[in-house]
Amino acid sequence: MQKRDNKQIMRDFGLRQSRQFLAIAATMFLLLFLALLYKRPDLFGEFSKNTIFAAQIVLIAAFIGFSAYNWRCPSCKKYLGTNINKRICKKCGTRLR
């Protein structure tokens, strides 16, 4: 039974890690796009620089909120920290990969 639990934890961590990579890529792409719009606010219509700046702040806040929710140990549910290639949870010692 312990081996099945470890496999499930590793599978769940892999899914969390994939979602985190996707969130990082999407956030970076959208931030670069919004930075382009900030430099040229008339590129796709009329946008004020304040609106574009607010969109950047909302995007960053959404990414931080998603990461706080997603990037947790599948076993103990504690935040995993900044290293995205973790092998072991520092809080509970569970093997993640």
C-alpha cells in the first residue's frame, strides 16, 4: 500500500509541476505582450497606459495566487518554496520525484 501511495504522490507532484511550468510560460508571455502594448498603446486599439499597467499588476497577482495554491506538497500540503525541481519535501520528507 505504501508503494501505491508514493506513486500517487509522485504523479500528483508531476501534475503540479506541469501546471506550474505552464503558468510561468503563460505569465511571461502575457507580461511581455503587455510590455509591448505599454510601449505602443495604439497597436491594437486605444489603451491607456494606466489600464495596461493595472492589467500587469492583476496578472502578477493572479500568478502569485495560483502559485500559492498549486505549489504545495501533495502529502503534507505545505508550500514547496522557490525550487521547481524539488526531489524531497523539506517539511515532511516525502519523496516527490
